[in-house]
Amino acid sequence: MSTLNIENVIAIDGPAGSGKSTLARMIAHKIGYLYLDSGAFYRALTLAIWERFLETKEDESKFPFYTEKLADACLLEKDESEFGFSVAKIPVHCELSSTGENLMFLGGRDISHEIRDPEITKKIRYIAPRRAFREILNHHIREFAKTHKLVMDGRDIGTEVFPKSKFKFFLTASVEVRAKRRYDELVRKGFKADLKHIQDEIVARDESDTTRTVAPLKQASDAILIDTSTLDTETVLNTILSKVSSSGQI
């Protein structure tokens, strides 16, 4: 079976803070699917590459240049000889807890909390646009999907990762609403947060995600659009469940 033809995936795409992760978890629980957070894979790889970069003792401002050169070397399969490590061999993997939560590991180290640090969030924009990195992570994700029914959220699940997925939804919301959601989430998790700073970061991330040449954030032509700005979680959940259940395919 071609990984691109995998259908047992419910794809929920959208920009940062649109509510897709919360809803994806709830939907998976309701219909008996597993939830897989694609963004966590990118966060994990970002952390791993950032830690490799720190070993070089270079100034932090050089990180964008470092990732660009690393991605180029990776495409030519020269990353191990030129950088001393193979990106494809970085031991990033996901395990599911007894309650279905995604736990991200770097080797045997649980990095589930570390990857949510705002400093890592800021650096994802240097990893996510690179085709070489995306292909490595998408391979891991597609292999997982071969043996599991998944609800996945991300930015290109329905357009690039699983274009044949059975159901596709695209969630959005205003920048102000999304910033407040992210602010509240960070505060709950014990991180210091500044609302205006988060809003500026979301604007920058939107620009990066929608204009990148590789797998840009966009609504799939067959995805259902839902603006969550003025809707509570329960309303959005019921809307999606009604679409899924009415098809008779679950």
C-alpha cells in the first residue's frame, strides 16, 4: 500500500492557535481513533538540531544559516560527513501513553515538555520549510499510519502528508483569538508569556507558513472550512462529528 493512498486518517489543518490540537484529541477519543500530533515531530526535530547547533559554539544568530546548509547536505546525503551526524538517524519517536497522550522522545529522553518551550517554538520556522526535514518526518508519520487509524492535526496533513485522507477539515480564527488561546495555554503549563509578543509571533508564523515554497499552509480543495473565532469547542466538535458520522464510513 502506498503511504500516499492511506485513507484511515482524519486530517485537521489550520494555523497556530486555531484550536485544531484540542479538537483532534477530542474527536479521536469520541470515535476510537488515535491522536497523533504532527507538530510535535517538528518540535522534536527542531530541539534535536538546535542542541547539535549549540555544540558548535557558534553565535545563535547563525542558526538559520546552519539549518539551511544542513538541509542542503541532507538532500545530498552528505549531512553525516559534513556535520558529523545524520538527520535521518536522529532518534526522534512518538509513544502513546495509556491515556492516548503523545509522548515525544529523543532517544530514551522524554522531551514532551521541552519541545513546548517558546524558544523552540520560535525556531520551528527554520526547520519546517525544508523539504529534506519534512520528508524524513513524514516517512515516520506515514509508517505509523499504516497500522493505526489516526486523527492528525497540522498545516499540510490533508494537502501533502495524507492527500487521500477520508475526512479533511481546515480550522481558522482571528489572530487576536489565537494569540489569547496560546497565551492561556503557556500560562497553564507554567511558562512566562507576553500576549503582544505572542500575537506578533503568530503573525510572523502565519506569513512563514503560508508563503513557504514547500508544503505551504493552505486549505485543501476538498476540506471543510470552520472559523472557530466565535465558536466554543463543543460546537466545533459537534460540527465535525456530524460530518464524520453522517458519512457512514466510521
